[in-house]
Amino acid sequence: MAEKQSIVVVGSINADLTTHVQRHPNPGETLLGSGGTVSAGGKGANQAVAAAQLGANVSMVGAIGNDAMAKDAMVHLEKSGVDTDPVATIDGPTGLAVITVSADGENTIIVVPGANAQVDAGFVEKHAELIKSAGIVLLQGEIPASGFARAVDLAQGRVVVNLAPVVEVGHEQLLKANPLVVNEHEGALVLELLGAPLQSGDPQYLLKALLEQGFNTVVMTLGAKGALVADAQGLTEIPTPTIHAVDTTGSGDGFVGALVAKLADGADLVAASKFAARVGAFAATRAGAQASYPTLDDELPS
Ligand code: RIB
């Protein structure tokens, strides 16, 4: 059997401040809610934790602040065995996500970058040897574009990008994603970013258009409808188990973490996506982001 590849995540670490409401407020409206808990989040950290809990060898390159939130943000990274040596503590606040979860499990999220804003090209350069040695470098859209670009340029292994949120990053670097992982909304925004004409919001159209822009492979997550994998062989539909969603916060990150964990094990993209859909569904049945991810001992829905 081929050796397990190492994964280096260059990304965000946040403290998630979560409130629960019956429904999301309209602009200008005040609602009463519950919760107000602080837990570990950040798309980079979430994906690192999800992969590590599934047995992957993961290092996290990122930054936290020297405030009270930092400890909450690091709990699962430390518990799950992620190598956190490349996490710097900077003078200032930790990244903060303000999250509202409605009774149907849907969420809204506003992210205040805090320390994540320091993860620029100079910061990433300090971890050049680690990034060069990675089998997979995994990136999201919550660090500065210069840090994103430097990480891709240093990568000698596979680059996986979950461009969430969709931010302006170098096109040359973005097109190295293999796969690019996006939902329908993000897929349309990526096409816009690349200056491609957008004729439809249909997932199959979006995938074809993304491949035409030069992506090697794309995985499009479709929530309760599963996912689609687009590669040179065409399109493959990935089913997802039917579950009762409690909180979808971070379930997309669970998907991405599981996907890279499987790719690092040598699985092909379709097999890895099938597994990832089950992990994403599992995560949606539990509250929070990192606290909702399975370990190898958990039974996944099928
Ligand atoms: O994808 C969910 C994550 O988005 C949250 O954990 C929050 O921190 C934001 O980064």
C-alpha cells in the first residue's frame, strides 16, 4: 500500500460565537435567541481537525491572537493531534465568527479576521520547507490573498482549494486547485472572479464552465442533494445520506477535511467524495463545527 501523504492546511483559526434563533432576523429586526457559546472554528482549522480525526497526518499553518478567545479556538486542533507548531500567537485578537443558527439548522456567518489577517506571504514563507514537503496543501478563502498565493507557489504536492468565502486571489494560483471544492453559489462567484460569462446557475453548467476555465477537477457540494465531481471522465453524482439537520455550521468543512484525508490515503476523487458526503452529513446532525466531526470510531450515516 502507498504511504499516507501528509496534509498542510494554510488557513484560518477562529472562535465561533454562536446564537440560536427560531428564524433568521430581517434587516433592522431584533429577535430573542439562545446560546451565546464560544467554540472552535475557522474554515482552515475545521478542515484540519476533520481530517486529523479521520486518521490523517495534518499540520496547521495559521495564527491566533493573545486574547481570551485563543484558548477556545485551539481546543480541538490540540486534542485531535494536528501539528500546531506552525500556529503563531500574535499581538491582537483571534479571528471571530458571529454565527446565527435557525431552527431548521441553517446558519449565517460573519467573520472578523483578527489574527488570520497576518497570514500573508511573509508569514507563509516562514513555513516554506513544511509546505514544500506536504503531499497535499489545503487552502480556503479566509487568509490574505498574498498568503494564499505564496502557499500555492511553494506547494510541490497536490493543491486542494475550498474557496470559501470567494475572495480575490491570484488566478494562476487558483487554477492549480485539484480539486477546487465549492458550492453552487461559490462556483458562480469563482467564474465571475475569472471573468467568465455566467449564463446559468445550473450546477452542471457551472462545472463545465469551471473546467473550461482550466481547472483540472472540481467538486461541487449541493447540500442535501449531495455533490457532483467533474473531471476529465465527465460528471459523477455523489449521493448523500438523508439526515435530520441540527446545525449545518462547518459541515462543508467536514466534507473537505474528509475528502483530503481520503485523498491522502490514495483514494480517487470519486471515492473520496462519497466518503466526504457521509462525513458532511454526520456533522450536520450535531451542533457546532469541530465538535460535530466524527472520529474513526463513529458510525457514519449511509
Ligand atoms: O465553515 C464554518 C466556519 O466558517 C465557522 O467555523 C466560522 O469560523 C467560519 O470560518
